[in-house]
Amino acid sequence: MIGPGLSLLNNYALGGFYALILAYMFLGVAIVSDIFMEAIEVITSQTKIIKFTDNMGNEREIEALVWNGTVANLTLMALGSSAPEILLSCIETITNLENEKKGELGPSTIVGSAAFNLLIITAVSIVSVDEPKKIDDLGVFAVTSVYSIWAYLWMVIVLQVWGPVGEVSLTEGILTLVFCGLLIACAYAADRYRKTKIKAE
């Protein structure tokens, strides 16, 4: 984005100008993302009344969440936190449909965001809490860890091993969606197994 006369400015002045514009855009993305995350929190906090009969034969009612926490984290929360780069990738893909050479912005944002979430956010979350840390559900943690590693391996297979180098076919895209569904199903199963085990104890 170079406006009339901007190219005549000093490089330092131009850099400062673009830094201000970038900060302004980041602020806009942060505001929209906050609204989106608040909407997701409202959706996932919905509850329903469940009626059951206890061991004494009395009918009781409890208030339970509609959304399973694990599924909500892997779907809605992930979508909310990654919405900016997903939209950026979609916009770039749509604008480059007619071009033979596809842009590199989409893959870069997705991989960069995943690496940032895996490394930086995990590190900041650990450092920010003074008390001892404990993983509450090792089953779900193990499932998501295995699938995280598989996601990177799958990306290498898709782009370097299977089919033309640097291209993603429709079959590979569909398989990627299938793996996403498997991740959610396995994590949900691990979560349900843990809750069943706790109830049995």
C-alpha cells in the first residue's frame, strides 16, 4: 500500500507510518476477535436440566452444560482464536483462483499460528502461573499431542511425498477434514472414559 507521494518520504518516516497502520489493524482484529470469543463463551456456557433417579428412588434434577468442554475447546474455541488467519487464507485463495501461481500467505499464516500456539502460548501459560501445574486429563492431552505431531507429518506428506510437490489435491483436503473429525471423536471418547472412570470410583 503506497499512497501518492509516500515513496518520496524518508525510509524511517515511511517505516513509522506503516508501523502505525499495522498497529491500528491489529487493534481492529483484536476487537473483532474479542467479540467473536465472547459469543463463543455464551454459546458454550448454555446449560440444560437433566432429570434422573438416584439410588434411593428419588427424582432429582441437575444443571449440566449442553456443550462438552473438550469438544468446545477443539472446535469453537479453536475457530475463534484462529479466525483471523483462516479468513486471511480464504481471502487470499479466493483472490488468486485465476492465477496459476498460488500465494504463500495462507499456508504461512496457518503454520505460523499453529507453531505460535504450540510453543509460545504454552510457554507463557506455564510461566504466568506461580502454583504447581497439573494436566487434569492426560487422556485428552495425549490424544491432542499425537494428533498435533501427526498434523505436521501429514503436511509434509501432502506437500512433498503424495502427489505433485507443493500442491494439495481434493482427496488430500478431504482426508485432512476426516483427520480433524477423528481428533474430535478420539478426544471426546477419552474425555467420556475419564468421566466414567471417576463416577465408578
